[in-house]
Amino acid sequence: MKHFSIAPLISLTDVCKSYRAGRSEIAIFQDLTLSIDAGEFVAIMGPSGSGKSTLLNMLSGIDRPDSGRIRAGETDLSLATERELTRWRAEHLGLVFQFYNLLPNLTAAQNIELPLLKRPLGRSARAERVRVALELVGLADRGTHRPAMMSGGQLQRVGIARAIVTDPSVLICDEPTGDLDRRSATEILELLRFMQVSQGKTIIMVTHDPAAAAYASRVLHLDKGELVPARQEMAE
């Protein structure tokens, strides 16, 4: 299992970010500072427009701060080139989305294999990684199924398998249970916590659901560009 060589795993220091809206400039973050250690499961909550998506985009290296530093291990995401960011994401980051983002014409196994196609791996090596990922998410018998043949909970499991097939250090989850019923949501949250506890993954999850946030080891509330501690509660 890969781990970064220094702690904290991810750190934001005095990060500022704003957007232009016509002639106005809208400040999202002012001097935001945050540290996330390796192996943490952090939930981020907050009202619509509080900056949750912007924060995830900066943590993913998709968006850059106007000023301040964002470091992930030994990589400075705020100064890295686009090529370096692409390589960092490919090696260390897995993304889980609310609406799965699966290709409907591909099987579950083929969807999971997609992140491996740009790696120097042979077909048998890719197939073995896909097999292991399917087994980890409890879908060993669903590899040949296409998305239309699967439930919402199963589709999200495929999404998680795709995110972990490259063995990333960090999983960033954007409302991963927002489109699921309570039973399926609970199964996905238990799977994420398994990934944290047994696989050593660092998980950063945005959610609006307090029941989902209770699975995290730390809950932060984002309000008007500021992160403040929220009640911490581990699900039983």
C-alpha cells in the first residue's frame, strides 16, 4: 500500500480563492488553513455555495488557489505544472462521484479498467487488478454486467472500484451517497470506512447528510469560506 513520505498528507496554508462575476469579484476563501493526515476519513459539510466544490477541486489539483500553498506529500499542487498535476492525480488520487460517471456501453470490469489503460501494464496485469477491485467492493460476480443491469448501490460500488484500481493514497468523494436510498448509502459508507481502516486510504468526503458524516473520523463544517469543527461522532 502506497503512503506519502511525510505528514500531514495534505495541507493548505493561507489559501485565498475568488471568482469574477461580471465586474465583481466574489471571495470564496480568505487565508484558509487545513491539514489532513494520512489515513484520516474527513467529512466536509456546508450549505450550498459555501465553497465545497471549489475546495475539492483545489484538493484534486483541478483548480488552483489565487495565493497560498497546497501541498500533498512532497508535491506542491499550487506550483506544479499541468503535466505534474496530471501525473500526481494518476498516481495518488481516486475520485468518487455522486452520479457514478460510468460509460453505459461498457461492462463493470471495462469501466473499472479505464484508469489503467494509460499505464504500462499488460492485459493480464490489468485484468488481475480489476478482479481484485471487484472483489474488494463485493461485486466479484458482476464484472460482465453493464450499468443498465445494476442497482444504484452497485453502480456506486463500481465507481469506487474504478477509483481504487490504481491503488491511490487518497479518495475524494463528492456526495457519494446523495443519489442512493438509505440501505445502499449505508453499504457504501461502510465500504468507504473499510477502505480507510483496512486499506489505509485517506478519504475526503463532501456530504450534506449528517448520517453519512458520522462515518468520518473528523467532521468539518464549511461556512462562508471558513472551516470550523463540527460535532465528531463515529457511526456504530
